[in-house]
Amino acid sequence: MEQILGTIGDAIGSVLGNPVIQFGFQLFMIYWVILWLATAYWAFRDLQIRTENPIVPYLAAAFIIAFTPVLFPLAVFAYRVVRPQERIGEIYERNLAEEAMLAEIEAIRHCPSCDRRVDPEWIICPTCRTRLNRVCPNCTKLVGLDWSLCAWCGKDFERLEITGTAAPVVRVPARDALPEPAARRPVASQTRTAVRAPGAVTGAGPAAARTTDPLADS
């Protein structure tokens, strides 16, 4: 039995002692060490695109290096289990898709009271009779209830609500149409009037009537 074991040992020793086998073993060890370091760098780069924390990638690479070239496959298995499943780019794309979907849903108009889908051209909700739009009194187009003026004709709704009616137009007469004061009237425009004395008889002649001139009396 001892001879058999000795023979097997001599055969293994002769095989391992072969220069070609030793060279191949050295190449394999070099390859294994390179694979160990490359795995640490891969974990570093992979975690950079999966997290925004600048320190975590260095910790992942140090974790794999600490397992030495002998046990680093176990470190790689543990890293694959605990690493984030989504990349940062994939998270951004998913968030953008969700925001686009929400914006599309919000673009569909709903009744503020019954939350029923309504048409943008409706004035009143047919379900709960809630007022949705109003008609511009100037251009007869539909406008929103919260609009302060019409976007088509520029009608100011706030001024209309404050005044209620149009402001009265006050016409100022022209300066030439104003009556002139009595003091500025010309003297020639004043007419002379004949004043009859009391008890005068019509047709009695010039001696019976007294003609007075207001200019002469003054």
C-alpha cells in the first residue's frame, strides 16, 4: 500500500515538476489576480451608475479586494445580491414616463364637482349641473370662469363686474356755445323801449304820450 501511494506521489511530482506545467500554472495565477482586480474595478464602475453617493463605489471595490484572490468570487456573489437593481438612467426614464402619464391624465378635463369627464366645449356639466364655462358678452366665445378678460376680443370682465353698466358720457358744451355774460354784450344790442305814462290816452298826439329813452334817463 505504501509502495502504491509512493508511486502515485512520484508521478504527481514528476508532472508538477514539468517546466511546461509550471509555466501554465503561473499564467493561470496571473490571470486569476487580474480577474480579481478587474472584478473590483467592475464593481466600482457598476455602482457609480446605480447610486449618486460618491463614496459607496469605493467601498464596494474595497470589499471585493479584501476577500483576496482566493475568495473574491464570494464577494462578487454578495455584491450582486445587495446592489441596487435599477440604474440611475433607468430611474430617470421611469420618473419621466410617470410624469408624462400624469400630465396626460391632468390634460383630460374633469368636472370639479362630480369628477366626471367633460368636454372642453361644454358650458354646464350634464351630471351635476356645475357651470364649467361662460360666454363672452362681446364676441360670444367660450371663456373660463377664472378668466379676468377675454383672450379673443380683450373684453375686461373685472371692470364690467365692478361698474355693472357702462359709464355715462358727459358732453361738455363748446366754448362758443356758452352764453355770454350780460356785461360783455354790446350796447347796440340793447333795444330802446317806449314807456307810456300813466293815464296817457292812445292817439292823443305827441303831447299826450311821453317817450322815454332808458339811455337818456341814465
